[in-house]
Amino acid sequence: MVNLDLELVYSPKQVHEHLRVSDSSLRKYAMALEARGYKFRKEDNGNRIFTQHDIDIFEILKQRLDAGQSMKTAASSTMNHVRKNVPRTLPVPVAPAVSPAAPQASQAVTERSPDVFKQKFEEGFAILLEDRIHTAMKPLIEGVTQLSGLVADLTSQNKQLLSQNQELRTMLPAPRDVEEEKRQQRELVDEVKVLHEKQKKLEQQHYEELKRQNEEIQKLIPPAPDLDKERSERTNEYLTIRRINLALEKEAFEHWNRKPEHERIRKIGLFKKEENIEVRNQFIKSYMDEYFEDRLRGEFAQ
């Protein structure tokens, strides 16, 4: 937890531990709210930081998800609540990190870009998959609920019949002889057996229905990923992004060297001159940030 301008902010780890959800679930919550206009504060590296107001909004969203709403419905209703009742505070500025040298700045950009790209892709895919599974499972869950209610009703009816039989038996006149009493006992036993068979048949039907629904749910679950293929794709993505960054860095150096000397060189004292490293590093970083997305789209479009 960090205190910026007298307002407490929290890291993602602190928030998902407070909410008792996983880190990936917290990312899904944030992505769903951002998709509907909510703004979170972010550090220079793109990581989100949260205020107590954000945590309150997460708790409202989680309550609606726990109540059975889908992610889309819960996020939309939460944003309606925010717009009607809770004014947003101004974001707290975060001081940018200063890079001591160009190679280190280039390395930070190179290592951060694939992580941000992969994180956004995984978060969007996870939300889409969760919504589809929730929509597909909803009618199945409703069917199970109705069937369970039917079983409970039949069980209650069986108990009532047994109770009525017992009452009728007490109302019957005393048997005139032992044979009559045995006959009545056999009839009662036969009735109980019939009820028992009906109960067993109903339980078997219930079991078969649950088994069928479970098989349908299993079909909705995506197959386990091919780890080798996934590892290969991640490696190719990393190498592609690395190659793009190196090429952009080289281009930026070439453009920098073609600039007029008065833009590249600064005076130190009366006679000494040296290259303005700070301005050069900022120029290279801006150049790479400007062209990185277009180059990345071009690579993956091939």
C-alpha cells in the first residue's frame, strides 16, 4: 500500500487478497469495468493501482457475480450504480521512472511490450470464455433445479401416503382373527414396496439426467492447451517483438545522428562539448513508442 498525495492506493495483490479472489479474476473485473468506461490509475509500466473507491466498486461487482449474474450484466449494472451514486475522484499522477542510459531504457521497453500485449489478450479471451460458458450452462442449471423440486414433491407425497395408510390402519376395526391381521399386514407391506420401487425409479431417472447434463457441460469446457505449441508461439511472439524493438532502436539512432549538431550536442563550460544523452534517450524512446504498434500489427498480419 502506497500513500500518494495523502490518498491510499493499493497494489493488485493487496486487492485480490482483500476480495478473496484470484489475481486473474481481479484482472477480469478490471477489464470488464474498463470496457464500460471506468478509469483506473496506472503506473508508467502499465500496471494498475487501486484506491479504496475502486475496491468498493469491485465489491459491488463481486456481489452481483456471486448472485448469479454474468460478467457483462454485472459490470454494466455496476457502472450504472457508479454513474448514479458515486462520483469518481481525480487520478493521482505517478512520477515517471528516469532511465540512466539508452541501452537500459531500450531493454525495459523490450521486456515490457510482450508482457502487456499477452496480458490484454489473455484477459479479453478469459472474459469472453466465461460469458459463453455461463450462457450455455444457464438452461442446464435451471433444468436441474426444476428436476430437484419435482423429486422433493414426490418424496413429500410418498411420506403423506405412508402416514395416511398408518392412520387408516388404526381406524380399521380389530381383526376378527389372526389370518385377517396377517392379510392386512401383507397389503401394507405391498403398498410400501410399490412406493419404494417408485422412489428408486425416480432416483435413477434423476441420476441419469444429472449424468447427461454433466456430459454436456464437459463438452463446453475447452480442451487442455498444447503446451509445446503454446510455448513455441510465445517464443515466436517474443522474438518478433524483440526484432521489432531492435530495428526501431537502430532506426531511431540513425534519425538522431542526422539531426543538426545544435540539437544533439550540448556545451559544457567554455570549450567542451558532449552528446546530450538525456535528449537522445528520450528521442529514441518516443520514436519506438510511436512506431511499435504499427510494426507489430504488420508482423502479425503476415
